[in-house]
Amino acid sequence: MRKEFAGGLEHKFMRIGEDIKVTDGVKIEGYASLFGLADQGGDIVQIGAYKKSLNDLKAKGRSVKMLWQHDPAQPIGIWDEVREDARGLYVKGRLLTDVEKGREAVALIEAGAIDGLSIGYRTVRAQKHRDQKDGKAARLLSELELWEVSLVTFPMLPQARLITEEKGDDPCSDEHLMRDLADAFTSARKLLARD
């Protein structure tokens, strides 16, 4: 692809082929988004909101980008797995230590200074909602176009965090599954009570 900029400067670029694989890096995982919880901006992501976007990316042979603090000029790794489950948007990937910011991110995670995850997206479908208990306005996000998942200092959804082995926070544990099921029932009851 060719782009021409002011002053006649040109850049040519192509997507790297699928035959190039990166195998190194420091593994990380966590939840970048949780269903049914209001973030600090009043947005609530609904189950299935990422499905179309993830399918579209897969069909095009593209992936969700891993960025540092939502800065598109600072990719720091690769998300090997991005999927919805009963709890939310689960991500698993590798921080690339050959990249300066990747090394910094590893050091900050190990020190406990960074553990937040945050999504970069475009809202495709949403509806306004007012909570009957506290009267707060919210947006129910039912379809999102996911662009990137960043490591951040302060996530909009405080519960969106990395999972570390030291914390023993296994996303597939019985305790997590029971909590997810309880959260899903609570959310369903709230939605039914509104109608």
C-alpha cells in the first residue's frame, strides 16, 4: 500500500505475513473487561458485545493489539488469546522484552506498580439506561469494535486486572465460576426488573 504525505514524502507499507511468529516474551493474562459491571464512566458491557468484532478480526487474519497506556506508538507485546467467557473479555499474551517499554512493563508488573488492563474500542450498539436503585445514568454496551487492550495504571473498570500466579487467581477455578454465575444471575434480575 502506498501513502503520499505533504511535501511529496511517501511511505509504503504492507502487513507482515502470517508465516512470521514470535515465540519469546513474558506471559501475562487477565480480564480486560467484565460483563455486567459499571465502569467509572457509567458504561456496562453486556455478554456478547465483543463476539462480532473478534470474529471479524479472525476472518481478516488480524489481531487485537497490546499497547502501553493506550498509546498506539507504543506496542509492547502480543495477545495470543482474546476471547469472551462467562465472566468477561479474557486475554492472554506475551510482553516482548526486546522492546524497551516491554522490559519496563515487566519490571513494573513484578514490582506491583502496574496491574490494570483497559480496552480501546468503538461503540457500535448501545442503549441508555437509568439504574432504578440509585438513579444513575449508564450506557448498556451491546456491540463493540475492539481495537486494542492496554496495560494501564488506572483502568476505567477497577476490576479489570492482570491475573498473577502468586495471587492464585485462576480464572477457571470453581470459586471464579460460582462468582461469575452469581454475577450473571444478579445482572439478569436487574435487567428483568427494569422491564
